Amino acid sequence: MSLLKRIGRNRAICQTCLLLLLVGAFGLEAQSPRVAFVTSVNGTGNLGSWADAGGETGVDAGDAICRARAAAGGLANASSFVAWLSTSTDDAYCRLHGFSGTKATDCGQVQLPVDAGPWNRADGAPFSESIDRLLNPERLVYYPLAADEFGNLVTGQTFTSTFLDGTWLPQFGTCSEWTVSSPASAWKGDSTRGSGGWTSAGGIVCDDTAHLFCFEPGSGPALSLPNETGNPVFVTSVNGSGDLGGWADAGGETGLDAADAICQARATAAALPDASTYKAWISDTATDAIDRFQHLGPVARLDGVRVAHSLDDLVDGQILASINFTDTDLYLGNSAAWTDTGTNGQLNGSSCTDWTSNSTGVWAYAGATNGTDATWTLQFYQACSSTIPRLYCIGDSSVIFSSSFLFGDTSAWSNTVP
């Protein structure tokens, strides 16, 4: 982790500690981070037709739905919640700050407002930091926005018509400003997606049903940073073709051995402990990915976010957070990682001739790095000549990881996998 990121994290921790001291010393009321959730209810793109619309139409109906749901969930400041929706005249980014207009025109203000966030989900899990870190270019998401107003998990599509930077996508509709269900189309997000995909995940017809994302506006205190223990996992900062032996970090190896060599080289470059134990989450015709690991317990990203509680949890079709954090501390959007592995951890495809081919006529599967459903390990069918995909790397060590090691604290390490 870079020195700047360490300083930033330590400063956030210090600010939180100072707040707690002030609360204890002076009896001040502790503030909580803002809350964001996905609605438990859904409906068509004609938001005025939803039961919670309260007679409103368009984005006003969207806001009314969010406020009704926040009240039903017993959330504080329920009457302030705003739907994450854009129109042809108002970007979601501006609406979240209480203004109309577009981000390009600073939401009609003297300068672009940035005082929104951070947010927890309604179940208390951290979602993201300030609005500028949530959107392009960083796209920081800890846990996907998949908890509804009651804290229950909801997986599904959402109406947004909002791109990665919080602005309207001009090439797509808005269900006629969210007033019709047919014939019209819009852009959707996905509650199962991490960076980027939560707000921008493809097109949707307006007579289909989808949920809404709801945000409490304004700024609040720093989040409690994730610090989960587990076998460390990252997606490589480097990428290449299906001939893994041709990657710069392969070290003369081929096939699965090349994949592991690449992971170990990246772990070494990142100064991760037990770098020699890292293996790629990848299958070939002789070996399934699930059988390549002997010591997996909980699995956690390098930023302290828990991905899975166990190996069984990793292969049940739904992980807790996307594996989009790299060995160089970057959050990827909708990138790909070579796997040829289904949600059961077993081979699903031709594996680029056991990862030795970069031919355009040979294909293999890759996972979506911002996915938490089955797509995390199996989504894209790629020609082996493609150099877009990366690799997922997991430390297969009996010593488990805590992100506190990034601050030089090894007290949270254990000699056994729980």
C-alpha cells in the first residue's frame, strides 16, 4: 500500500478516535455515517405507479419511494433520502447534493459540490467513502449496495440511467423521465456489482421491473474501515493472453505453473507475507480450481474486505464482495480474470489448451472482477488471443491475513485457519 494511502487510513482512524473521545468527555451525541440501500420493493420505469409513490411522478416519485422505504425500515432522517436517478436535465450526482442541473455545470453552483458520504448499508456494512471516491476514477466500493432498508440482502437490477461518474447517459433513455413503462428504455445498475457496475450495468426496458438505490444526502463521520481476517486475495494489476507462459511474470513456466508464478511475482512485488504460497483461481483439463487449495478458510481482499467465509462459501454462487482490488491497491471496474471455472470451482470450458494457446480460434471463460454473483468466476467467453483478462490470486497459507499488517501490526495474524 502506498504511503499516501497509509497516511489517509491512519488519519481517518485518528479522526474516529478523536470523535469517540469527544463523545465520552463532553457527552456529545455520536454521529453515524450516512446510509444507502436498495429498495425491498420494485416496479416498472413508471415510478408514479409504485405503491410508495404517494401521488408523485418522475424523479419526485423516486424520492417519495425512497423516503417511504427508509421510514418503513426505521432509518434516521427518512424524509431526506434521495433516489439515485438521472434525467435528461438533472444528473443523479447533483440530485444527491440537493441541486438540479448537470455535473458539467457544477450543478448550478459556484463550484462542484462534493460533500456527500461516506455511507454504510442499512445492515451496517460499509458501502463507500465520499462521493468523489465512489465514482470515477477510483470507483471505491467495499461491499456492494445489496442490503435493503431492513438490512436484508436483495440481488437484482435497479433503474439508474446514470454512468460511472454520476451523470446521465445521453445515448440511453430515462423511461420518458421515469413516467412511462412502455415503449421505452433506460440504463440499469446491479445490486450484486461492485465498482462501477452498481450504477452502470447495461440497458433495461421500462416495462421490466427493477429496484431503486436510495441515498441519505449530506456528509457524515468516517467509516469504520474493513479489517477482516482471511486468506488474502487480489486480482492482478497485470494482464495478458490465454498463453500464460507468455506473461512477463511467468518465469519460464507454462500452464497452471505459469499462473501461480505470476501470482507469486505480484505478491512479492507487493511485499505480501508468504508470497510463495499464492495460487491462481483457475482450472485446466487435469485440475479444478477448487482442488488447488489446501488451506483456505475465510478469504479477504487486501483492503480488509471479507470476500467469503470459507471455501464452501466461495463456491456457493454468491460471494460477499467483488474481487476487484489489485496488488497495486487499485479498484478495478468491469474487468475480466481468466478462470475457466464455474461457481462450483470446477472446469467449465476449454482452458486455452491448458493455458498454452493465444489463438483467436480457441476460447476460454473469464470472471467479472466487479461481480459477486456467479459472474465473479464465469461470465466472459474470451478468445485466447485477448490480452484483457487478469488473474485472481489467493494466498494458500495456514497463516491468515489481516489488513492491519499494512500498518506494521501483526497481532491479528493467526497460525491456524479458523
